[in-house]
Amino acid sequence: MKRFAKLIALVVLISATFFVADVDAFPENIMSQQISGENDEFSFVQRNLIYKNQGHFYVRKVDSKASNQVYQTSFYVPGAAGTIKYFNANKEMVEEPLRDGLLPSEAVIHIQTDKYSMIIGQGYTYRDQGQGTIESVDSKPIKIKREQDKWLVTYTFTMEKDTFGILWGVGSQEQLVDLEDANQRRIWSVYDLDRSARLSFDGYHYKSPSSYVPYSENSYWRIPSSYITNSLVKTGGSPAAEIMGNALLIIAEESINEQGYIPTLPESAWLSADYKIGPGFFDTRFNADTIETYLVAYKKYGNPLFREAYLRMADYYLRHGENNHFSLYNMQGTEGWLVEDYSYNDDSYMQTHVSLNHQLQAIHVFLLLYEQEDDQNYLDFADKMLMGIKNTRDNWIMEDNNLEYAYLGQGEMGLTDYDYLTYNDLFNVQADLVRIRGSRDADLDILMAAKKSWMDAKGITDYRK
């Protein structure tokens, strides 16, 4: 076992026995596998998600039990010749022939040989800061060396006690991404898993805002809405997107708590000061985004785990809306709801504001849920929230035609809206209403026209069209 600290083969990566005989027993031919090991200096656990006749995703976590330790792990990529491709800091694709040496740092590496295709992340060492936050403390270049008709890829981690290393990758006998295709090249050029985001053993992490606690310059928090997963599932277009999107959703499902939502684990200094909300709170936008991703994924792949996830999360959201909203009425006495952005498992927290973009995304998601499940409760909830916007329509429009960000209560509005996100949310709800009811909503059109006038004046053009 002492050799464990020097070299450990990732035995499940490229193996003739990778697809086991009972793989058909799993939903959509997916098998989840976990392996582990330890010695006096290290312990490791590796998760493998295997997709029959497609490929596999793996993520390994290595924990250090002592300081000043060097951990190495290697695996082979079949093929005598090939290329590497990656995107630099300017999002430009760089292509190089496979040759002995060090792979580029701070980039996801696409390896393509005449026999195999892999995408690998860098090897980073982290320190757990608690509350779903990890701090990046070190990284070492990945080595690659040709050995006859295969390539040896070696990760090295220099580790202190109570730090851990992460490595991950995707492999397949078919080409994972065709980066010669201009559309795929554009899509993958913006997938960032080295600068503003990272993958860890429990899923997708994003650069921590300075207002979050804990925080450091190199900290990343486990965000409930995975930007890259959302895009992989919704955009697709490549085997890599299908494998990786599925895998990250399966991992993310384990973050749904007993109540039925994915919590924001760090404390927000802003929410703590204004509303007495502590760590582990419910964020309506992040959770609505994730409900939508699970719904889209279920429709595409049919994995019942994804349906179970969105139903549980939708059930919690309904309860949140019923218990945490402002009731507003029009001249005819029709009630509408503006649902608060946040809630917290402590009765001492205060009523929060309602962001227009959060409200719209929830309407969009519950209209999608109604279409998929034919459940009237979802439509009634969406209509109640839509009426909340309609009953306050004129309050949202500012003198310069920009929209207010939030309803603060007692008829007061405030905070600064995004450049075009809210317009896109309005666009999505209108498309839903046309599909379901055959017509657009006139009040939403007025809000869209105002926002577009403001965007035109500012030269903003990235909105949905």
C-alpha cells in the first residue's frame, strides 16, 4: 500500500471491462460506480458515471492526512498520435500536436487521438472553508508522455494536511466534441471551469462574491444553479454535453435537502444585515433555474431521477409561495401574488423583497411544469404570480423606461435591474403564454417595450430576439 502515494492507476477509465453486464438495469443505460482506497498519507474516493455505448464521466477526490506529501495518479489514453485543443484566456482555440511534456494550465484540455477522445480538467488542491465553500490553494501542470501506442497522463498534487485534490474528466471512443464546427467551438469557448468556476466532488462551484461568508480571494461556493450544467443540457449538440450534463445533474440531485430545495450554504452579508437571513437559505431564482434544467433533462433523456428531482423542488416552491408573498389587488378585486425572493429556516428572519426576474422565472417554470405534468396547481400558481405583476405593472417602469429591480413592500420599489436578463425572462413567459393560450399578455408587452426602449438607448443588444 505504500506505493499508493506515488502512483495510482485510474483503473476504471479506459478498460475493456468498463461497461458491465448489468448496465441495462440502470435508467437510460447509466451506471453509477464508486471506488475508494487509503493509506497512512492519503485517502481517495472516485465517482464514475458510465453511459453504455457513449462514454463516461469521473471525478476523484484525494484527501491528505499529513503535510508535505506528493500524490500522483496516472492513466493511459489509447492512440499513437493525436492533438490537444483548449481555449486561452481570450476564448481563442489553440490546437497543438500531442507530444511529451506538460499540458497547458488554466484550461480544460480536449485530447483527441486516433483511438480515443478525452476532456480533462486541471488538477487543483483545495482547502474546505465550510458552508459549501472551497479555497483553491495550489495546482501543478499535468504531464503527458507517449508509451508505444498510448499516452500516459499524470497528475501531481503537493498537499498539506486537511487539503484535498480534485481531478475529473470525460472519455469516449467517439469524438466528444467537434471543435471544427463553428457553433460547437463558440459554445465550448465560454465553458469556464478554471477561472470563475470549478468542479469538485459534490458538483459545480462558482467564484465566491465578497459579500459571502466564508470568503477568500480564491474561494468557490457550491451554487444551486450550475451555469455550465444548464447550458450542457439545454444546448447539447455533442456527446460530451450529453455525458457531462447528465452526470452533473445526477451529482447535483444529492444537494437537494430534506425540505426539497438546494440551499445557498454560505451566509450573505447583505441578506443577513437586511433580513436576518443566515446560511443555508432558499433562493427562488437559483432553484427555479434548476427545476427547469431537470425538467428539460427529463424530457430529453427520460431518467426518472430527474423527474423526481423537479417534482420535489416544485413542491417546496409552491409551499414557499403560499407562505411568503405579498397579496396585491386590481380595481376589480382580483388578487395577485408577488412571491418573496428568499426564505430561511428560522422564524426570526424578515419579509424579503421580490425581484421581477425571480418572479418571471418562476412563472416560466411553472408554466413548463403545467405543460409537462398537466397539473392545474402549477397553472394556478403561475397565474397568481402573473397577476401579481399585472396588478403592479406601472410601478415597475422608471422615468427613463428602465425597469425597477424589486418590489420592496408597502408599494416601494428599488435596487438596480440587470441590463437584459429581465427582458429575456419576459420574452420566455410570453412564448409560454402563446404556446399554452394562443396569445401574449398585454401588460407584459408594455413592460417589454419600456425595457427595450431603455436597452436601445444604452446600446444593449444581447437580449433575446
